[in-house]
Amino acid sequence: MTDANDFDVEFRGITKRFGDVAAVNNVTLQVRKGEFLSLLGPSGCGKTTSLRMIAGFEQPDEGELLIGGKDAVGVPPYKRDVNTVFQSYALFPHKSIIDNVAFGLKQRGEGKAERRAKATEALELVQLSHRADDRPTMLSGGQQQRVALARALVMNPRVLLLDEPLGALDLKLRKEMQFELKRIQEHVGITFVYVTHDQEEALSMSDRIAVMSNGVIEQLDEPRAIYDNPKTAFVAGFIGEMNFLTGTVTSANDGHWTVDAGVGVPVQGFGAAPLNEKVRVGLRPERLVVTPNSDETGTNRVLSTVLSKMYLGDQIQFVVTLPSGATVIAIEQRASVDPATDNIKPGDRVTVSWDAHAPLLLGIVDADKSNSTDTSTTKETR
Amino acid sequence: MTVDTAAPAPQATASGAGEHRSFKPRYPAWLALPSLAYQIIFFLGAMAILVAFSFATQTGFNQITYGFSLEQYKAVLDPTYLGIFVRTLAMAAGGTLLTVVIGYPVAYWMARYLGDKKLLALLLIIVPFWTSFLIRTYALKIILDSNGFVGQTLHLDIMYSAWAVGIGLVYNYLPLFILPVFSSLERMDWTLIEAANDLSAKPFSAFRQVTLPLTLPGFVTGALLVFIPMTGEYVVPAILGGGKFVFIGNVIGDAFNSAQNPPFGSALAISLMLALSIFVVIYILVATKEERFGS
């Protein structure tokens, strides 16, 4: 095992309850030095509570919390070597921008000249040194966000905590700030723990993502692995779009598996599978290839009917009815399809096919669960 | 304060929002006339009479000769009255201080920790106000009386002393301080305190640097609302001071009522107003010296 000092933050079986609800339920997590780790999940999944426990605003009910290898349970926020960028910015309205940024340094007892120099430097990093003497209310949302970032960064913390910092910004600004945040993180080399419900944000900036749901971490991995190899149906559905099929494993050998998902043809994929068990299979919409009717069916190749078609400019989104009656979404890049696909109309018979690497095995379907029957659920529209 | 910077003049910058909004009055100005007339007749008019009285001389029982005499003001400077002036201002200042010390924590607790019970607490604070000031003060007299239940149990003998008057002042004016402070604490964004703690400020330090300056407008208003009427207090020293511990208000009352000497009473009243004005201007300057607010 690795030494505890390799981690800036460590959760060991942490539980936090509010009343009867476990907001965070027996979570174990290790944040590596210098990494950009995102806690991603829908509201109420426990991501913000986890962040607030690292900041010291909440104390865990059970488990151990280590910051820099040292026990941090019970240590108040003002004694922790971590700083937070708040969702609402939380800038002091009665202080100038430079005084906001220098606030923490002043609490630490640093001299006037020194804190002024450091604060100016931090403002330069976020390109706002020209607004040093203004009040926060005179700045735009994006600028206030950058001041909040500078105010936390100037403390040079062991870990910087960011609580949905881009949530209040409009789309264009959000994209710009994503680049900016990543640039700054690489420049200063501080560990970032970033809370967000926006999967695109998490995918584009993080070194690793912890996908959370109902107080537990569903999967912790690099963005590509989270997208390409989701371990659970929740992760598969939350990150990007996903078509779900349910069926029984009919064969599993030599790293191949076959599932009878009732779509008329066998669904085949790579990997190990539990034989004769009912499993859930995921298919990304962009991995499905829609071609005009060719009557040729077979494994991973099924005749279907187009239910609807939507132009998204660079893409076409089809909703297709499989022979089983289930509907799936297929997305085609217009730059790479032939004109025949471009001309497909609703009602047309088409062939939907996919590569054997496309189907993802997403675990055994629990017979008790009511949602085990749904064959097609997708999330997150763009 | 922190890294000193010159107070920024609000400049019109490209990113500043809504610089060119006009606030032209939507209603004709003459609608304010009734209120203006009322003020002129009953406030400025009465003031003018008071000023005229103060420069007049008493020529006999109920007889006044108007003129420009400084006799009455010279009488005001008599050490006896100066002493009462000083006592009045000192008691009002002390009473205000005590009101602040008791009232601020109450307002803070209500605004921050009471949740949906806030309105109930607010009601409990306001309800005693629905009773006459006089009756409340008499009720307090029963409580403080050395022969009363509380007085006997605690062996208190503070009636007709500075303590009884002080307690009466604080009790009667406390809500006037709590309400404005509560309303500014209500508008407080408590995330700012988390931010301050996050930036290494200990709880009290965060309070001093963030909560206090941000609630200063309510604080200043509340303190003035309490201090000014306390200096003109008449009922509390009369009932709880029992004539042994008089305020300048009681002397003014006596001058008009029992002594039948309106010129002297007027001179006292004008002097009190002048003293108070100076006091209040200094207070506002000191209280808002550190933090000036831009909206």
C-alpha cells in the first residue's frame, strides 16, 4: 500500500447524517497530491457535504478524515490548510477587491507590504489587478468568481476546494472559465477538489472523477475510463447519454459474451460476464450506426424503424424502434455519414449496427428492483 | 484596516451595471405639501415659540416680556443645571451602551438561530410596546420595589437610584434597538462568515471584521433611536428616580408646570437640543469612520 502522506485528503469510512438521512454513507476516498479531482453527481448525492467536511464546516459522524496525513476531525475551518471557492463567491461587500484577497493573509498576521504584494500577484494570476481598488458589487459575475479564486489561492493552501464555482455563470463564460481554471491549476500545482453536477465540466478539467449518488461513490476513475467503462448503470446514465438494454447472458467465454436482449439479434461484447444471469447492457448513442435498409441482419446488427429524426447542425439524432418495441437513441456525425443516411426520414426501415466494443456490461439486474424492466433510458440532452 | 487603499470613487466603467438610470419623480411635488405644512406648523412653529421664549424674560407670574435676553441661558450654565445635564447625557450614554450589550446578542440569536420561530420572537419583543409607556414603568416599579416579591427575595434596594432609572431606560427602549439591528442581521449572508473562517479568521474576529461592519447601519440607527429619547426622558426618572434622581427633562417639565417659568424651561430645552446635536454628529462620524458603504 501507499504511504498516507501521498494523499492530501483521505476519507476512511466517513458517514455524515442529517436527521435520518445519511448524506455521505461510509465513503472512502483518497485525493492525490496535486491532482484535479471532481466530485460529480446530482443534487443531494453528498458531494457538497463531502467538500464541506474537508473545509471543516461539517464534522463527520463516523470515520476518519485526514488532511495532509493528519487527523482533521474536530479541527475548525480557520485552522485547516485548505481554502474554499464558494458557489455564491462570498466576497466581502464592504471591502475592496485587494482587501478581499488580502483578508486571509491578514488573519495569518502577515505584514502589510507583504500581503499587498501577494494579493496583487494573485490578482494578476486571474487578470484582475486593474480592479484592485473597486468594490465587489462593481464587478461582473465572472470577475467576482475570479476574485474568489484569487482570495483562496493567495493562501497557497494544501487543497483548494471549489463548490460549483461556475454554476452561476452563463454557458460561454463557463467554457472560458473551465480553460482558465485548468490553466491556473497546472500553473500553481495545488490540489483541487471540485464539486459539480455538470458532467461535461468534470470530464474536461479533471484528472480523476468521483461519481457520487445517494451518499456513496459509484465510481472513481479517470474521465476517459468513466466514460468508456462505466461500472454501474448510474454512472453510465449520468455521464453522457446511454441506451440501456436488459437481457440474459447466453454465453460467456474467451473474453466474449452474448446477451439475448430481446432485440431480435444477439448482442455481443467483450469481457467477462456471469452466465445465465439477467444483466443490463449499455450502448452509447454515438456508437450506433444507422444505415438505410439492407435486409442484412445478424449479431450486433438489427433491422429497425425510425421514429423521429432531429438535426443538431453538426449531428443528426435518430430515435429508432427496435423489433422488441424498445426505442434507442442514435447520434450520427454528419461529416462522416454518407448522404443516404442524411436523407433518412421518420418511418423508414433502417439497419442499426454497432461495433463489438460498443456494448458495455453494466452489472446484474436486481430482480427486486422495479426499474429492471426498462429497456431504454437516456439522460442528459445537449 | 487591511492593506490601505484610498476609498474608490464610483467611476463609470464599462462593466459597471446600470450607471445611467434616471430616477425622475413620477408624482407632482405638491403632493408633499400637507406633510410639509404639518411639519412647519407643529414642529418649526413650536420650535420658533420655544426660541422666542428662551430669549424672553419673566416679568411676573404668568407674564413674559419678549426681547433678546441671554439671562435664561446664563441660568442654564449654573453648576446645578450643568450637573443635571451631564448626568442626563451620561445616563443616556450608559443606558444606550447597556441596551447595545443586551440587545445585539438577542437580535443576533433571533436572526441566526431561530429559524421559523423568528416571527414569534419578534412578536414577543414588540407586544410589550402595545402597553402604555407609563404603565410599563409602573409595572417595573412594582418589580424593583424593595418591598415587592423580587426585592424581598433578592434583598434589592435600588429604587430611586441610578440603577433603577438605568434598568427602566434599558427595559423601555430595548426593542427600539433590537428591531433595526435584527433587520440588518436578517439581510446578512452567513456564507460570508464561513468564508472568513475559511480564510483563517477565528469566530470573534470574523464577527468583528465582517458581521459588525455589515450590520453597522442598523447598529447606528438603533443606538440613535435609543439614545435620543433617553436624553429627553421624563417618565422613568420621575417614577423610578422618585425625584431624587432627576434628568434635564424633569427640570424642563418643572420649569413649565410648577415654576411657571417658560423662558427658563425653553432655554433648557434649546440647550439640550444643541448638546444632543453635537453629541450625535460626533457619534455618527466616529461610528462610520472605518467603513463607508456604497449602497
